Amino acid sequence: MKTRMLSPFEKTCLRWVSLGRTLAEIALLEGKSVGEIEHCLKRALVSLDVTSIWEALDKTGLSRSG
């Protein structure tokens, strides 16, 4: 499978997750629906060839908030 680069919005959503934001908070902040945020994050997982958000954060070098 050929991987693709993350879109700017996918990077933004992953960054919000790394800061501890919930899907609902990200949707509110970005003016999108929760479904759109879920879809964006699923696309990011496929693009990065990982199975979890935590793996995606590790692979992109984004730190998780404590």
C-alpha cells in the first residue's frame, strides 16, 4: 500500500488530540462536526499505517499531554 502525506487538517486534528482535546472539543474549535473529526483521524491512521491514535502520535513525533 502506498502511503500518503498527512493533510494540514489531519495534522491539526492530531495536534489537538496530543494536547488532550476530546473529539467534541476539536469539532467545536475547528467548526466541524464530530463525525468529520472522526473521519479525519481515521484517514490519518490509514495514511500513517498505524492502528491507534497513540501510534499515530508517536509516529508523527507529537507528545501526549499528561
